[in-house]
Amino acid sequence: MVAPEKEYLVATHYYFSAESIEDRAILAVSNINAASPIAGKNEPIGAKKSGMHVRQATPTRQTFQNMKVKLVMNQDNAIQKWYRDCNKQHTSTGNTWKENRKLCWIAGFTQDGTEVVRYELVNTYPVSYVGPMFGAASGEMAVETVDLQFEEMNTIGRELGDL
């Protein structure tokens, strides 16, 4: 059996970081996705002289769903503070999310500490925050969950020479 050219990402450690937020260990991430909806829903846009319908499937602007990130909590409150900064309601100036957007990264590392993949999320801001659950008898890690919205996603990997 021949070994694959590219390694599988097994037993990889993932970390979240953003401008002014240090690396935070990730417990889970869901909804890393992008979609390019089709304009016109592939319905007829006209007919030829022969009577055949003409259809056009045109991609529209790329969209992203909110990404849910579960982070192992540490002693700083940077994630909660970022959420508060983005969601302040000022009666005279409105919401402050736009000026508090950040460039964020989710990076994956092998067991020996080599970075193998990185997702770059442009103009990211938190849209919801859930703090940890507490219990006197619990031996669980404290986890905070944040839903992030972003405007652009780039995947950077070693094969591209970017890492």
C-alpha cells in the first residue's frame, strides 16, 4: 500500500485567535461553510424562436452562516469583552459591531506543533455568547461558546506555501 501524498488531519489540535485575542484552545467548531446561491432559481428567462426555454443559473454573492465555536475558557475575558464591544446599543450612535470587527484565525497543529491548516476569517464579529455551565461536583472544563459572523473565509495550507 502506498502512503498518501498529503497527511490526514488526525489528532490535530485547533486554536482560535484574533487581533488582540491570544490563542484559545478549541473544543469544537461547527458551520464552517460558504454558499453561493443561484440567481433566478434556474427558472426560464425566455424562449428561443424554436420554442425552447432558455435557462440561466448564475451564482450570486457568496454568503456565510454563523460559525459556532466552543472554546476552553481561561482566566481572561477577551471573548466576552469582544462580544460586549460589538453589541453595545448607543441611543445616539447605534450599534458598535462594525468598528469592532476583527481578523480571526482557526489554526490546526500536529502533535509535534507544526501548523498544517489555517482558516482566516475576515471582518469577524460575535453575534452571540454563552458562558460556561457551573456545577460544584463537575469535573468538566469551563467552556464558552460564541457564534461568529464573518465576511470572507480563506483556507491557508502548507501545500500552498503559505504556512
